[in-house]
Amino acid sequence: MKRLKTGDWVVVADGARGIVLVNDGTALEPALSTVRTYGQDNPKTSEQGRDKPPRTFESVGTRRSAAEGPDLHQRAEDRFVADIIADLARDADGNAFANVVIVAPPAALGEMRKAAGDGLSARVSAWIDKDLTKEPVPSITKAVMRALED
């Protein structure tokens, strides 16, 4: 059974919001406080990019077909998550924390794992696939403690 020790960090993020918390309490009675928050305004793809899908031409003949355009909304979310991980990697290099628990929805968690280097990955004590970004800090604390006990 893992516990959240004093000084451990908890990162809760998705593609639009993020919060970095530190445990100022004990392993038995954690008390999370905010280190920093993240946020971005990410409108849907149709409001960000092209109005028509790109077209492709057949190599033989005159046929054309539509190709799927890039998902600009998803790209912005992935970039946002990568920026959070880059900040955490800098913090890890500066020894700001010994262990970190990362909580995110499955899609964002996958991007975070890809973006995390060896130095940061070695300090991650748990990857928790839950979306807790809209929850208050006491609810986040309870959910993280429950997930670490499992």
C-alpha cells in the first residue's frame, strides 16, 4: 500500500485545466495545498482552423476526395499537457519534490507518459486515470488516497 508522504506532489490535469498540489500534512492525514494552477481556453476545432476539409487527388483520373483535417483542439490539449510535464521535469531537476502522483483522464495520462522523460518518470509514484480537475481539493485528496490504497 502506497502513501502520500509529506512533501509529495500531486498533479491533477486534463487537456484544459491543471493544478499542482503539495502534501503539507502527514502520510496518515494528508493536507494538500496549491503550488500552481494551469488553464487554457481551447475552442473546438471548427472555430480554430479551416472551414473546408483538405482535398486529395487521385494519381490517375480526375477523382478527388476529402481528407480528414487535423484535430486542432486535440493538438492544443496535447501541447497543454506536454507543457505541464515540461514544468514538472524542470521542478524534478531542481529537486523541488521527491515523489509525484499524476492524476488525469486516460487520454491525457497517455500523453503525459509519452512526454515524461526518465528523470521525471523515476519520481512518479503513481499514475491514476481519473478526471478530478473539476473537484475541490478535499475531494481530490480523498480520491488520491483511495486510489493509492488499491
